[in-house]
Amino acid sequence: MWPFSKKKKAQEKENKKQEEQKVEETKQEVTKEEKETVKDSEEKKAKQTKSTASKSTEKTSVESSKTESKKTTAKKAEKEETKTVQNEQEPEKKAKKSVYRVVFDKEDKMWKIKKDGAARVIDSKKTKEEALARVQELSKNQDIKFVVYKQDGKFQKKANLKLKNDSDKE
């Protein structure tokens, strides 16, 4: 026999022993899990028998609570009806008009026009004067206020186009 074949056989024996140990460990774990499930099922059965005895006494209390819940649902329905009537009468108060904002973008070095609530930019201009002219045009068409910011991001002015046009006519 070759000497290296003896080493291989020894390694194979060790591997078999390790595999057998792993199998035994898994069997032990499985038996533990089975025992736990048996205990759990026994506890559930015990709880069910207790609950069936208490259910008969609870039936009378459940019937009384059902009548109370019917009364509360009727009250809730009335409240909801009054809310919907109020909501239908006052939709104008809740609807806020959006505002255009003229902001300088430092990365692009451009003046951008944005509308409140919108993700995209409406328009971009190289100079502030061009951006203001474009905002005034947009706000005239849609009757919306606009806010202008300085190049450093500070607030500059808020303009309501209707007020400006009325003062020009006088």
C-alpha cells in the first residue's frame, strides 16, 4: 500500500465521524422541537376548554355591548354626515392658490422659476430680469402670486399682480 492512501483513509474516517455527529445533533434538535410543539398544543387545548366555559357567561354581556355599539355607530354616522355637508359648503376656503418662486440656482448659475408643490422647474433664465418678466407673464395668465429671492437665497419681495395692475391704472 502506498503511504498517501493511508492518510486518505484516515481523513475519510474522520469525515464520516463528523457527519455522524452532525446527524445526531440534528436529531436531538428535532426531538426538542417536537416536544415543544406537543407542549404548545396541550396548552392550547387547555385554553380552549377554559374559554368555552367562559363563553357561555360572556354571551349575555356581548348582547348588551352589541346594542351599545349600534348606538355609537349611529352617532358616528351622524357626525360624518355633518362633516361632509360642511366640506361641501367650504371647499374654497381650503383650496390654497399656489405661488411661483424665482430662485437662483448656484450649480447651473441660472434663475429658475418653480411652482409650489411641483417637482420640476417651469423655466430657467440667465438673468433675473428675464425670469421676472416670465413670472409676471405666467402670473397674469393664471392670476397667481409670485415670490422673488435674492441671489444669496434671502427673501426679496412678494408680488400680487392684481395690486400692481390696479395701481398702474390710476
